[in-house]
Amino acid sequence: MSTALLVSDLSVAIDNKQILDGFSLEVPFGEIHAIMGPNGSGKSTFCHVLTGKSGYQVRGSASLAGDDLFSLDVDERARLGLLLSFQYPTQVAGVRLREFMMEAAEEKGIDAAEAAARIETESERFGMVPFLDRSVNGDLSGGEKKRSEIFQMAVLRPKVALLDEVDSGLDIDAVKQVSEAVEEMRSPELGVVMITHYSRILRYLSPDRIHVMIDGRIVDRGGSELADELESDGYEGLRKRLGIEKVVDDGPMRKPADFFTDTPFDV
């Protein structure tokens, strides 16, 4: 099985603060990999760097199906086949979902007739038919927005899909629906990286590999038993098992007055 995404020894900093440190990951085509980690561990930064967000100091390498990502601009990475699902998809007023998908397909070099056929097929598959002629994400629930993003990926058929906290803000029914949609995405031509804080979404889908990220690096890898351990003992329990000390921010102590404005005390 060939490799969809290969990240080697990735180190990322912003304003001289280290966020990722020696991060490595390999995701074969046809597999779903979950990255779990507490807040502030660098999961979203990983997505930002892969998709080309500026402002970071980056060392290391990342390739998509053998093509160097870091030598490409943001739009070139998308055309190559790297797509990101957002934590909180926003409404795009005045732009209908069908029109948006036709434009996106054209940018990706998909023939108009083929794009229209995919839209019809995938909208049926993911229950998006009622929303095709609405504004993008207009009046959709949280679960419907996440399902819409997965529908969009199914139409555009990326090589690698990054699902950044696809379960965030969803009730249990919506989590189940989105999980089923993620499983529906499985394809021999696609590698999926799903980022999450919690193991609840893993009750409804079966990732091929789970990676745990703490303090900017992968500290453990495994199967469902690793998610069960996190559910039982939390990230602090994993730290203790692996002997990882918690990083303490040694920045300057802030005075109470620093949290207020126009205050007469601590002057």
C-alpha cells in the first residue's frame, strides 16, 4: 500500500515559541488515522502548517503521494489533493452550495459534466440534496455543517483529507452521523487524518491507527486499546505511564492589574 501523507521530523515555531518538535507521521492510502491530544498540544498547528498558513517557522518535510508540500503555495496544495475540514464551518451568504461545488471542481480541473454527476451522487449519499440550493452552511445545524464538508470532499476527491476536530460542538446523535460519514469516505485513493480531543467519536468508527500527541510530538501509537486507556485514565494518566513531565510555562508572572483596564490598583 502506497503512502498518502508522509511527515518527517517536523518542527514548528511561532514568535520563537516551539509548538511542534520532531513530529513524524505516515498515513497510507485507504486508511483513517486519528490524532488525539489535549488542548495546546499542537494538533491544529499541524493542520495549519500542512495547508500553508503563513507566520510559522518550519523545519522538516511533508509530502503528499510523493510530492513535496512545503515547496507549494496554498492553492497548489489544494489542487494537488490536500483538503481541510474546519472545526467551525462558517456560512457563505449568497453563494449556493451547488454553485460553490461547481466552481471548486472547475478549479481542481474536473469536467463540468463529471462535477455535476458527482454532486448528484454524493448529495444523495450524504443527505445533502435539500441543501444544494441554499447558501453554503446557511441555517445548518452543527452536524449538518460537518456532513456538508465531508460531502464537499467526496465530490472533490482529495488524496488526503484533514478533519480538524470534526466532532467539536456536536451532540451525540450528530457525532454518530458524522462518524458514519467519515467511514463512508473510505477509499483506496484517500488517506484520512482525523484530529480529536475525545474518544467518543471512535465508538462509531474504526481508525486504522491512533496517534497521541502531547507537547508538540507523537508520544504513543496504537489501536483502540489506546483510546480506551485515554477514556479511562486521561492524558495525565498517559503522561505518568510514559514518564512525561508536564511542561510549565516559565514566562513572567502577571499582576492582577494586567487582566483589567483603567484600574487604580497595582500601579
